[in-house]
Amino acid sequence: MLENKNNAKTDISELGEFGLIDHLTKNFKIQQKTTIKGIGDDAAVLGSEEKQVVVTTDLLVEGVHFDLSYMPLKHLGYKAVIVNLSDVYAMNAEATQITVSIAVSNRFPVEALEELYDGIAAAASLYKIDVVGGDTTSSTSGLIISITAIGRASKDSLVYRDGAKENDLLVVTGDVGAAYLGLQVLEREKKVFEVNPNSQPDLDAYTYLIERQLKPEARKDVSKLLSELEVKATSMIDISDGLSSEIIHLCKNSKVGCNLYEDKIPLDPQVVSTCEEFKMDSTTIALSGGEDYELLFTVKQEDFPKIKANPNFSIIGHMTDENEGMHLITRDNSKIPLIARGWNSLSEE
Amino acid sequence: MLENKNNAKTDISELGEFGLIDHLTKNFKIQQKTTIKGIGDDAAVLGSEEKQVVVTTDLLVEGVHFDLSYMPLKHLGYKAVIVNLSDVYAMNAEATQITVSIAVSNRFPVEALEELYDGIAAAASLYKIDVVGGDTTSSTSGLIISITAIGRASKDSLVYRDGAKENDLLVVTGDVGAAYLGLQVLEREKKVFEVNPNSQPDLDAYTYLIERQLKPEARKDVSKLLSELEVKATSMIDISDGLSSEIIHLCKNSKVGCNLYEDKIPLDPQVVSTCEEFKMDSTTIALSGGEDYELLFTVKQEDFPKIKANPNFSIIGHMTDENEGMHLITRDNSKIPLIARGWNSLSEE
């Protein structure tokens, strides 16, 4: 009746998540003088004063982003906060507030939501952020969590995705690939459990991997670490979709190329041993795994001495001229083009 | 396996939407000095400077908040923005930016999302706000839209829910009840259409009602109007859940009572005629209808001369001592306690 049926049909998966956002938002024009940075970085930047406001938002959908059969609700609440804080820290800003909206179906009793909010409160307490608003509504199926995180930073300390220059060093915090492997372990155990509900899983060999998947942390410390070292990152992004995908984001936004060295990628011993057990290539896992919530950033080459000995940081490559492209330099010195095969909720359908 | 099943089961509907939010967030403590106002008003207020930041968020779920069989996607996008801007205006602040997150199932082609974003863009353009971020992901069923709106106001111009005093006048903008009746008309036409897909509905008698439901506007103008009249509202809220529910919010937050006069409630002639046709009581519709997105506010009694002749405002009552309670004074001078029977997505299930 009043519905205007459009005849053209383009499947969403043809565009992919990033393509879809770009496509849908390409006509939005900036009208407010307080909008310093809109769509296109880890967070938007607002305000015309010396102290600017950073805003970022994420939507988590049951069955797409999490599976409650192995994700306890408290952990889910915690992780939902972390995912957003990570985006604020990736701007080199301080996270200060969040809003939390949830849609839930009737199958969740209040006690289940209490567990979820216990996790949210635990993260808020540890990261010293305030929950300042939100919305609670019903859903026809499943649980949906939408969190918006707000942060602050002085204008000069903000780090965007587009500041990397040729010859800058590419640096990653912590190690990568563990969260994805943790998910593989949990999914395997779920299948075992479905076949034999009495099986007692021995997960000792995977504790780090499972913790990275179920209770990740955001790198609140990096801003302070860099400041103490008197290093200003030239570009920064958080690793939510996999190292490879994030490097490509930095390169495209900064209009540079990149050489990434396979032997420099930091891997936890459990990642190496579990990859062997699962017959997976650890470099592929590191490049495409995602959900590590480490920070990836670039620094000027002259900062090499300040960064190299710090146990929090691994120098994994350097930026090149844009025309040289983005490559992985393998252990046997082959040069392979980097491609984004990161975790992508839309293309997985 | 890893899931921790909690045995206690309290059905969400036992708490209701507001009860649930209160219950889940009661233990959250404010830790940031930049959190001026957290949960409990139309929007949160952030910042320690003279210019403060206002943040509000809403989640719209298909099948709960909207029905795509009579809500064109473009209108839905428009309305989703309006709902949030209304909360910013209810703080007497200027709306400046929004983030938009959507979760969609595969049944939506890209063209459908383009329509949705066309509506978002139309609202953004008309209200001069920027879309600065968001998230796009898949959903296992239906469409979910989460919007966060950000605004700014000088510290002194912000109006909260808790500032009403005894003897203050209660004022509403525009008229109320039309949006809810518009929904009733659309639902009736949907049923007719299901029985006879060839029927041509004659909606001429309901144009205003349908427009209020499908393309509501937010009262961006009120802040300027009040400023020109040199009136500072003492408390303010937007009408999303129905006049009665919002009056109760103002009273409870401000710790006052209220007398609302039935004969003063502003109704459009289409509301009156359609209520007669539908055999509904127009006062009940005005009190409990919801989705009008008008503003409800209080002013000092001395501002009466400035407000009374303005066609944008209707003085509908006055605040009393808290112990006197909240009442509707009917046309025949009976005194009936006000109750919140507003549209409540959780208790409706």
C-alpha cells in the first residue's frame, strides 16, 4: 500500500561492510563547524576548542558477533565495552563515557541482563569510564547491543589514520592472532559438547587464546607509553578486523605503501602451538584473525631507538611510496601482495 | 559448557522499560569529572567547559518500533533521526552530529538501505546536523537502527527534567495525540489491504495524522523561540511516550505535583474527528498516545504574559506541592490521578 517497492536488487554482500558504509554515506556533507572529523577513522572528532570530543559506536548482534553458547553474558558485556574503548584509544584519546543500548527478546530473564550489565560495569570500573545513557527495548529475536563511546583529547595529541609517511616504521602492540584461535578452540569444544555433553574439556593449552577471545582488553596504556617515550605516532588504528585489513586501512588513508615482515609479526607461543595442532598457518591467522584489539601505528624512523627495546611494541615493517603497493615479505624473502581477508560480518553470510 | 546458567528467572515485563533501565544501571558510579549528567534525562551532558556536550541514543527494532508494511524506508530513516534530535532539543541544546548504526538481514538489498539513508540524509540536511560515524552489520532477522545524537549548549542554557518548582506553569508545544491516531489509521488500512489488495484507501481525512506518524518533526525552533521571548524553561522533556508519562517524569524528577487541565490540552481537529469515528476518547489518546515529539516544559508563573499569546505554546496546567500528587482536572471538574499508560515497548509484549 504505502510501501514503495524498489525493483533494483543489489545483494549487500556484493559491497562488503566497508563498501556498504562508503556507499551509503558518500553523499553526506559536513555542515557543522564543530565536526572536525566525520566518518572514516576509528572515531569521529568533534569540537572547536583545544579539548576535542571523540565519538565511536559499535553494534553487536547475537548469531553474528557472538554465540551465547560459549560466551557468558558477563564476558559479552565486558567485551562490548572494550571493542568501543579500543576505537577511542586508537585516536590516542582518553575514553570518558559510554552509552549502552540493548534490544532483547523475552527469552532473556532480568537476571541474564544483570549478568550482561555486571560485565559492562566491570569494564567501566576498570577503565574509569561512565555509563551515561542508553536505551532498553525488546527484540523479536535475540540480543542486540549498541554501544557508543565518547572520549577526549587535546587537538594536538589526536592521531588519525591518514598521517603515515613513506619510511615511517609500522608498529604493533602486544601480539596478534590469539583471539581468533580462541574462537576456533571454543567452537571445536562446542561441537564436542554437542556430541557428548559429559565430556570434560581440557583447555589448559589454550588459556591465553580463550582469554583473548572472551575477555579482551583495550590498550589504554599505549597513549601514556608513547607520551613517556616522547613519541608521537603519525597514524594509528585498532586491530579489530585482522592485521592485514588494518594495515590496508592505514596505507589507503595515508596514501602510502607498506612492507610487512613475516618474521617480525609477534605471536604468542600458544598461537604457534595451536596453529600446528589445527594445521593452520600462523601468519594467515595473524593477518586475518581479528578481534585482537591491539593498536597498530606508525612512527617516524628517527623514533626507532625509543621504540625498539620496548616490550610492548614490535616493529613489523615500514611504509613505502604508494606506487610500491602493500606487501608481506615472507621468511624466504618472497614478496606477496597484502589482501584484506579479515573477519567481515557481512561477507560471511 | 562454559555458559553459566543462572537459575533465577524474572520476566522483563515485570519491571517495564523504565524499571529495567533503573534496575540495570543503579550501580553505575560516575567517575569522570566531565560527566555533568549521566542517565536520567533526555540526554547526558558532558564536558567541564562553558560549552557542554549533550549525548542521547535510541534503538529502533523492526516489529517493535516500526512495521515496514506501511512505513516506507525513507520515512523510517527520517523518523529515526528525528526521535534522537528531539531528545537533544529537550535539553534546550543545539543538535550537531549523529552516528547511525544499522543491522540488516539479507532480505534487504542495497537499494532498500539507500532509501533508508536518503531519509537520514534528508533529516540531517534539514536540521543541519552531520552524520559522523556508525556501524553496518548483518542481522539474523529484520532491521535494527541505532542512532546516537550529539549536541552542544552553553552550561547556563541547558534545561533538565528536575528544575520544575511549585506554581510553575506547564506548557506544551504544538498538539498531541495525532501520531498515535495516524498509526491506528495505517493499521486499519493494512488490514483492509490484506483482505482486498485492490482497495484504494481514501486517506484525505487523516493526512495530518499520517504525516505526524510517518514524518514527524523535532522542535528545533523552541530553544530560539524561548530565547527571543526571554523565557528560561525551568524543566523540559520531549513527548515520545505520551503526555501523561512525560508529565510524571517531570514531576518525579522535580519532586513536585501537577494539575493538568483536560480542556487545555491542544488537539488538532483531525484528532477530534477521528477519535469520534474510532469511538476513542481524545483525552486518553492525547495522554497515552506517544510519538508526538513535541516539547513539554515548565516556566515560572511570572512568564505567563510572554507565553500565553504565542501560537506555538499551550499552557495546560501548573505544578503543585509534591504531596498533592499528579492529577487531571476534567471538563466537569473531577480530579483524576494521572497514570502512565504510555506506549511502552517492553510491557506490550
